[in-house]
Amino acid sequence: MSGTDLPPLSTDELAAEGAVALPDKEVYSLLDLNVDLDLGLDLAAPIDLAVAANANVAAPIDAAVGANVLSDGSTAQALSDQGVAISQGITGEAVAHSTQESGIDQGDVATGNTPVETPTPQTPAPGAGTAVPDISGALDGGLLNVDVNLAADLDLTAPINGAVAANANVAAPIDAAVSANIGSHDSAATAIAQQDAIIQQTIDASAEATADQVADVKQ
């Protein structure tokens, strides 16, 4: 018998057929993560600083500039003559002394992570046989369910001690000459700068910086 020779279903046969609705399609989470961390930090940063310096600085500068801009038949001359004799001497010492004593007591030590309660196992009633665990909620949520608790206790202290001592000699003789012709035909521009600088710097002293700090911090 071919497929075209099959008799059609009667009304009673159609009424006897049953149907089951398919479940709705849902997205299932594989990871359910809840981070709750208990963290206790005690931070102390005592800083001790001492700086001492002796310095001699000399910067003689000699410059001459001559320019002709849009000036036909013109002459621009710049002459700079500099003679510098610099004598710098430092006799002495720069001393920076920094003493720091820090006694730091930070309390409120964190107690660590919150303990996880262990469920009490169920004991089957006498004669009831082996108890079957309830897994009805096993698929409620993700396949991996992590719950971590966080609480932070912070104690911060930073006593800072600094001392700076310096001796310095600075000399900066500057000699400059500038001449220019701009838009001036058949003109002459001359600039002459002559400098004689004799500089003698002497430091016969002591620079001393002392910083003493005692820090007793309790938090």
C-alpha cells in the first residue's frame, strides 16, 4: 500500500490524539560569582630624608647677532666682546642630619574571611531506609556558585621627616649685541657690546640642617 492509498483519519481518531506543549527556551548561566572579601590592612610608611649640597655655578654668555632683512645695499654689524674672570671658592661643609624614631601600633586586626557554615547532615528515620537528597534546586542558578564576603579594615600612617642644607655660588654674566636693517635701503646698523666681568665668590660657612622626629602613632 502506497502513501497515497492511506485512508484519512476519522473525527474520533483526531479527537483521541494528544499533544504536549514544549518548554520555553531559556538561557542558562554557567557561572554565578559573588565576591565578598574580608581584608585587613595595616600600612605604615615612615620616611626619613636628609640632603646636603655645596654648589658653584658660573654661566658666562656672549652673543652677537647682525641681520639685513629687505634692505638692499645695507650693512649690519654686531660685535660682542666679553672678558670674564670668575673665581669661586667654597670652604666649609653642608651637613644634613635627620633622625627619626617611629613607634607605630595599629590595632583592629582583621578577623579573616567569614567562616562558611557547614550544613548538618539529615539522619533518616528508623525503618525509613536511606534518605534521598533533595536536588530540586540544584539547577537554580549557575553550575558554579561562588559566594565570597569582603570587609576591609585600613590603618594608614605616614610620619615624614626631612632636612635640607645647601651652600651655593651662582654667577651669570651675559653680554649681547644685536643690529638689524629691516626695510632700509643703503643703511648701516652697528651694535657693539663690550663687557668685562670679574667675579669672585667665596663661601666660608657651614650650612647645617637637623630634623629630629619621634612619632608614636596608635591607630
